[in-house]
Amino acid sequence: MQYSVFQTCGNCPELTSKLEKAVNTIKDKDASIKELNGLCSKFETQLKKQDEILKMFAEKKGHKVTNFPK
């Protein structure tokens, strides 16, 4: 049984619906991943600044700071 370009089978509406749901799920997950990457970047920046502040504090108090992570 052959179909032309404009004819559809009985499964097409169901499969189209499943495909749309899958695409929406992927879009939602992609948005979540982007949001999490942004949060990780902000957290990393915050930790680097915290390290710099702790190093400055330690040096001010006269402690020797060695092997401080960059």
C-alpha cells in the first residue's frame, strides 16, 4: 500500500503527537541544562572570589599561603 505525499496513515496522528511530546521534552531538558550551566558558572566564579578573599585575609593576618588553588 503506497501513500502520496499528502495522504496519511492511521498511525500518523498518534505518532505526530508522540513526536511533539518528545520534542517538547527535549526542549525543556535543554533549557534546564542551559540554566544549570549558568548556575555552575556563577558558583565557580563565587568560589574563585571566595578563595581570593581568604588568601588576602590569611596574608593580612600574617599566615604563609602556599599552593593556593587558582
